[in-house]
Amino acid sequence: MTTVSYRGDQATVYDLIYDARGKNYDVEAERLLALIRDRKPDAASLLDVGCGTGRHLARLGEWFSPVEGVDLSEDMIRLATARLPEVALHVGDMRILDLGRRFDVVTCLFGVIAHVGSRDELRTAVARLAAHLNPGGVLAIEPWFTPETFPVGSIDCFCGQVDAYHVMRMTHHSAEGRHSRLTMHHLIGDPAGIHSFSVEHDLMLFSHDEYDDAFRDAGCVVTQVPDWPVGRGLYVGVQEGTP
């Protein structure tokens, strides 16, 4: 992996930051549901890899059963478990994932896939995700930026409020070769005071062809869905083969 997993302060304020930013997990889950039903109307079981605090799983669990989640961060799994105490959640690395069972749907959202460290690791991770699919199952991966679209040198800044919490985050975008780097500075204010912390994320930049090749190598027929709410599109593959 090219970066540490979410932990400590990052995990604790993760939901607060994205609620303040206006991330709409319901809209994403409903769009994903439609894409899955188009490809596999009878899909029942679902695995979310890189599940974070379980926000997508909470909604997807209304339509799929059973659902399970995986995340590299123990702190994120702890928060997800508090939200979804009846759901099986696992600490795991998507490059070597082996739960010993298969699902009708496997998802990997919000650019989590780009936390691998190379093109070979991308292929390995996609292959491990696809290995958890039932025949005819659906694999949905939300990519990170491509080398051409990553906004090198830009500054992203937002302020928001959730209940009594005020949130500010400023992010600088830089890149070295295929590695994109996000340097993030956070200010969190509440009635008890103001807390700050900084973190860097290193994510790989892959081309559309490289994502397509990884899906095909994993035995999936893949299509690109451009109108995904986050704005970077979505790759949706269907596993070939027979039971």
C-alpha cells in the first residue's frame, strides 16, 4: 500500500468531514442498486471492500442480504461495527483478501482501489475482489483520477457545520510520476475547543485502459459508467463462467 490506513483522528472525524462536505451516500447507493439490478436482477449477497465506517453498507443492507465489509483500518472497522453490529466486518488487505466465500456483488468505492502501489498490485487487487464473486456476479469499482485528470498544484478548501461541529479542510494536490499526493490540514471546532491535525495520502494514478485490463484479466466483462455521482465514473464488471 502507498499510504497508511485511516486511523486515530482521521477515523474519528471521517463521517463528520464528509457530512459537512455534503457526500450523499443514499444517492450513491441507489444508483449502485440500479446498476447491479440491470446486470444481475437476483443478486442477494454483497461484500463492500474498503467499507470505511459502513455508510454505504448501512443503505445497501436494506436491499441485499447478507452483506459484509472489509477495511484495512482497525479503527474504521471499529466505527463500522458500532453502526452495524449485526454485520460481519473484517480487517483485511484487498491485495491478499481471502474470506473463503463468494458473493453476488463485490464493491470497492470512493477511490479506495488507488491505495495499491503499482499497476501489478492493481491487477492483483482486482483479481482478489473478483475471486469473491459467484459466477455471473457483479464487481463495481470506483476509480481515482487518471494521470491526465489529476489536478496537480490545485488547492481544495471547504468549511462546513454538522450540529455543534465546525469543520475546515484544506488540501494541496501534487504528483510524482504515477503517485498523486494529497496533503490535508484539518481544523475541527466544537464547544470544547479547536482541534487540528494533518495527514498525507498517496494514491496511484491509473489510466482507463489499465482499469479495463485489470477487469479483463480477472475474468470480468467491464463497462465504464460515466455518470457516477462523485464525478470520476464507475467501472462495473460481470464475472464470466458457470457454477
